[in-house]
Amino acid sequence: MDEKITKILSYAACFCPPDIDECITNNPCMNDGQCINVRGGYQCLCPPQWTGKTCSDGKITLVICIDSDVGLLNNSRDNHRQSLTVNH
């Protein structure tokens, strides 16, 4: 390799600013969410009933039970259940 190129490469350095641990300085996770520090940011692990970047969005669990004895559904089974998770 050329001596000039070698000299230039020996002085080259990559400067990356230090990572700030947002979980220690100001925990951004709400509603008992667990904060995980990642390079350049954070990630919240939310409890089951919460969602969103900071666990601030509530989940609504809607359970619809249709019982054939009531006559809402014409089916040979006695009980029909379907559960949906709706994010708002």
C-alpha cells in the first residue's frame, strides 16, 4: 500500500457519540413496562394489557359469546366463542 494512504488510514477514526441509557436517566415506559436500552434509543416491554412505544395505549379485550341455545347462531354445537383483541 502507498505510504501516503497508509498514513491517512492510520489517522482515520470513526467517532460515535456515547449511547445514553434512557432507561436509567428517565424511564419512558409507563404502566409497569420494562425499559430495555438499545443503541440510540430504548424499547418498552409492556404488560399484556398495554401496548405502544411507551406502554401508554390500553388494549381492550372483547369477548363475544354466542350460545346456540339463545338462537343467535344456527349451528349444531352448544357453545361458540370467538375472542378478538382490539387496539385503540
